[in-house]
Amino acid sequence: MILKDITITNSSGLHARPASLWVQMASRYKSSIKIKTNDSEVDGKSILGILSLGLSSGSQFQLIVDGADEQEAAENLEALVNNLENQGE
């Protein structure tokens, strides 16, 4: 199991388009992917779950990945969040 603390650095947070990019990437992996904030934990492969967290710029969450391809999944999802600003998100 991999646990990573991630801070959203892009100006608009994980709104619909970045959340969609996240879910598309997360769905490629067999591992279980969860996003946990202080008061909620959602399936990292569910766009509605992610949007329900209301993650804005500066928000922090814990990425929890567990499974056969957990290392690759965690690294790529963290890189996606870190590169949202470069993609105009």
C-alpha cells in the first residue's frame, strides 16, 4: 500500500476537466485508488466522488493506492496533479 500526501497547486483545483483526466488515468490501473481528505474518503476512479470533495487550489489530500501496479499508479497520478497548471487547468 502506498500513501502520498498531495497538494493541489493549479489555480482552479480538481474541477470537472482535471477530475475527468484523473479518472481516465486512474481507471487504467488494477490497483484500488482512494482519495482521503480530513472528513471524507472516496473512490479515486469515481468522478462524482472526486467532485464531491470540492478540492480547490491549495487543498491537500491523501492518495491511497493498493495493488499490483500501485507504484506506477501513485507516481503517475501525483505527476498529473503536479502538471495541471502546465496543461492550462
